[in-house]
Amino acid sequence: MTEAIQTKPKRANSQRAFAGATPVMPGGVNSPVRAYQAVGGEPIVIASGSGCCVTDVDGNEYIDYVGAYGPLILGHAPQAITVALTKAIARGTAFGMPTEAETALARLIVDAVPSIDVVRMVNSGTESTMSAIRLARAATGRANIIKCTGCYHGHADSLLVQAGSGATTLGTPSSPGVPDAVTQHTLLVPFNDVDAAQAALEQPGDVAAMLLEPVAGNMGTIPPNEGYLDALRDLCDKHGALLIFDEVMTGFRVAYGGAQELFGVTPDLTCLGKVMGGGLPCAAYGGREDLMRQISPDGPVYQAGTLSGNPLAMVAGRATLDALREPGVYTSLAQHSKTLAQGLGAAAVQAGVPARCTTVNSMVCCFFTSGPVQNYNDAIQCDTNAFATFFHAMLDQGVVLPPSQFETWFVSTEHDNLMIERTLHAAKKAFRTVAQKQR
Ligand code: KE4
């Protein structure tokens, strides 16, 4: 990584490349979160990544906290994954028939995640949560699902209700095209609100499950309050509803066994994705044996997928999990993330910019607000214009963040002390730029 960029970097090639994308893809992107609608301007177009850095098509290098929105806990192109994939690809890319690579990753997941006796691989977090709620409805014979406002579980119709991430960023938390008939069984409660969850569960006994991110990562990073997850576990047991943790983002990230290991609360079903695929399309859902044996072909609950358990994704996932079992990995991730979050907070205070910085191990966020941030209503009080100014001031200094206040920054094993130091150096200047604009 060269010294932080001091002058506004040239972006002619990114502009040219993006001009070629917009005529043939909505917004020029394959996921709305990658567009810069919330922060203004046009996205940088990436040529390559290495370690904790990416290089755009103009040759500008950036310290990267997007991390592909979570999968890249080992950074870009780690040797462990590239070597494994190079060997695997020579044996073929897909078979549509069982392979030992699927069993190997499934075994690692079952051994790692406290709630999972049996696991099914799928291709995205959306598929994972969609399948988990179908199973919960079948297993309980009930229809309603409770979700938290601001939590994002992918874009399945019944879950695209008051969703976080890009849905909130772009002002469509509940998307057009989703009939009321589909969302009438989705009940909304605030994150971190036990009383609201209790009231929703006490409604006429029709709640199949409560689904939530155990650490909310799609309205920025919001940790669960002390005892919140334990209370939900007890309430679901009391009312015969299943507890589903969406650990697509937290799985293998906040701890090897996910948030359920970190906070000591075991759900009935768990959704996984991102880290478990090492950057390839890969996700899963799993849980208690009595539940998962209801999934086809063991049981009647249908779910399928052409590329589910794809051997390349399995190999990349196994290489990732093998690396994450090395001693000290999570301690180092937590330490670097804490240094970053604390440094950001101090820099904001020094510049006189209202900000609240949170971290849960390798998830970090800087909320541009003076108030507490416990839930969605708190998060949407943030000064998104201040965030946009901060985002571009960081980008111009060679640090790329997710282009939205309502996303998590991802720290990888490659974000070492030097990279954190350079990030904080850039942040001090970026906060000063925000302060100048706020005067
Ligand atoms: P995918 O369908 O995007 O693989 O996963 C959906 C999903 C489910 N659950 C949680 C907790 C998630 O964070 C996600 C996806 N996260 C967003 C980032 N906030 C993915 C980025 C994108 O939409 O492109």
C-alpha cells in the first residue's frame, strides 16, 4: 500500500467502464448496494484485490472495508483459497451429483455451529432465509413470521418488509411488487425490544418463528442489548415458536461458531452465508435434526438448487474455515476492529462531529448521530449527508467504505496495525472535512 492518496485520484477509466455498464444493467450494477445513489457520484470500478486492498481500473489503490459485504474475512485472493481453487477447477466446475467436497464443508459447519446438527447448502443468503422460514412454517403448522425493522434477510417477498441494507439506503424498505397477501404474515418489531417481541408472540398462537440478525448488520452495526437474545429464546420456547438466527453476516465472522457461540444463545435454525463460501456464491441453513429431516428428500418440505453445494464454493469455504481455526485469528480481528472503532470515535470528537462508533469483533460502524443507536428508528436519525461527505473524503484518500450509512464495515485478517493506522489518519482529515461542511 503506497502512502495515502493526497490529491483527488483520477477516475476516467472507472467513469468510462461504468458508462458501459449502465445501458445494459439496472443502475449499472448487479446489486443496488454497489451504486452510489446514497453518497452521490459514480462507483469506482475494481480491477483486482490483494490482501486488504483493492485497485480500481485507473490504478488507484484503496484500503477496503467493503470486503464484498462480508465474505472476505481473509482479505482478497488469500493463497489458501487460490491454491485450493486452482486444484479444484481442473477437476471440473459442477456435477449435479454428490461430491465429497460438500460433505467435508457440511461436517465443518456441523462441528462449528452449536445449533446445527444437519445442514443444507444453498447459493445465497436470500435462499437460506427463505428456506428456513418455509421449514419453520411447515414444522409448526403456523403462518406468521416475526422480523425486526431494519434487519435485512435478503430479498424474498415475505421478508422484504421494512428491510435494512440497500432497501433502507434507497428508501424502499418495503418494495413494490410484493402483494399484501404475501406480507400479511410478516409481523414487525423493533430490534432490541423484548416487550414488543413478547406482545407479537402473545397474539393468537400463530407465530411460526422469530427471525433476526443476532447482531444487526444491515442498519449499520448494532449489538444486541444484554439479555435480549436470551429473552427471545425463552419467549419462543414459551409460545411454541422457533427462534431463527440469520447469521449470514455474523456466521464465522464474530466468532468461529457465530453470534450464537459469542452470546451463548442457541437458536432452533441458523442461516449462514458470506464467510462460509470464501467469496464464492455459497450459503446454507441448518439446525436441529428433527427439523432438518423434514427437508426434501428426507421429508416433505421442498427446496432445491442446481448449483447448491457447488464444488468450487465448497473448496473455497473449507479453505476459509481451515484458516479461521488457526490460533489467535479472532483475537486479532477483534483487537484491530476495536482499535479502529475507538480511533474513529476519538477522531470524530476531535473534529467536533457527532458520531457513535460500534464494533462487534470484525464488524464496525460509524453512525453520524449524537444519540444512542439501539434500533432502526435510532439509525435513521443519522445525518446521511455527513456520512456521504465522510465517504468521499475517505475514498479520495485511498480508503473505500460501503457507500451507505446503513451498512457494516468489514475488517479482515489482512487489516494489520499499519492499515488501521492509515485508515485513522485518513479519518481525522475526513471528519475535519465533515465539520467544515456542517459549519
Ligand atoms: P444474499 O442473498 O445477498 O447472499 O444474502 C442476503 C442476506 C441475508 N442475511 C443477512 C444478515 C445479510 O446481510 C444478507 C446480505 N447482506 C447484504 C449487505 N448488507 C448483501 C449486499 C448486497 O445486497 O449486495
